[in-house]
Amino acid sequence: MSLGRAAVTRGVLLRLREQIEFTERGKELLKMKRDNLAAETNKLLIKITKRRELEKHLMDAYEALKAAYMSVGFSQLQSQSFTVGLVEAKTRSRSVVGVLVPEIIIGKKPVINSVTSPSIFDAANKLSGLVEELLIIAEAEARIENIAQELMLTNRKVNALERVLIPNMRETLRYIEGRLDEETLEEFFRAKRVKAVIRRHAG
């Protein structure tokens, strides 16, 4: 709010005090939102830390798949893979701390009981056990991206209120209070002079 300036009246002073109080409440709500977003991000990061362990399991599954390929050949491997059902999953949006994030819902999981080759079964067993973990990490990464954007935006808003808007409003408040105090003093001394003049004329 520019110091040059707001009208110097009691009404403006009262409205400005109300605006500052309202803005302070808004700042506190934004800080609460920021803290909740940060907490949610930390929870998601814990999920993502499991990625390295998952990658090791994927490499083990890949090695098992290579062993199956070397054992039975491509045609048999492909034929057996057709007997395994696909993973059924869908996504939907949900709100987390006011931010829309994706949610992956896993439906039907692959059934590998129809696989007859021991080497292919071993590879399929290892891979099918990792599908859900892969989807959980993918969901967490997508959520973090959305929440991180909102977190940065909220943090910028808090900083703008704390460092710019509220200090400027308080500066304007002090200016108006000072001007009103000066006007009150001027009015007081003016009244004293008028009384003095009246007394001299009366005497």
C-alpha cells in the first residue's frame, strides 16, 4: 500500500487494521497448508526410497527371464506368456491437501498358474510380484510432482505476504496513525489558542 497516499481518516485506519488482520489470518492458513504439503511430500519420498531395492529385484527378474529364454527359446517363452493374464489397473484423481493427484487402483492381478515351464514360471513369479510395487512408486512420483508445484507456489505466497504485503500495510498503518496524532495535536493547540483569544476579548 503506497504511502502517498491513503486518505488520512479514522475510517481508513479502521479498514486498514481489518485488512491487516484478515491478511494475517490468510497467511497463517497458507502456512498450515504449506506444512501439510511438506509432510505429505516427506511421506511420498519414503515410498520412493524403495526404488533402489525394487531395481535390484527387477534385475534379478530380468536375469531369470534371460535364463528362461536360454532354456526354452523365444517361441516357447512367448507361447507361455500368452497364458498369463494382464494386470488391470485404472487411475483416478483425488484431492490431497487441496491438490489433485493421481491414484492408481489395481484390479485384476496376473495369474501365472498356467505356466508349465519351471524356468519361465520362476521368471514370471518374480516379475508378477513386482508389478504392484512399480505402480505404487509410479503413483508416488506423479503425486510428488503435483504436490511439489503447489508447495513452491504456496511458499512464494507466504513469503510475499510476510516480506512485502504485510510490512507495507503496517508501514501505511503507522503513517496514518502518525498523521492522525499530528492532526489531533494541531486541533488541541488550535482549540487552546481560540480559548486564549476568547478569554482576552472577554477580559
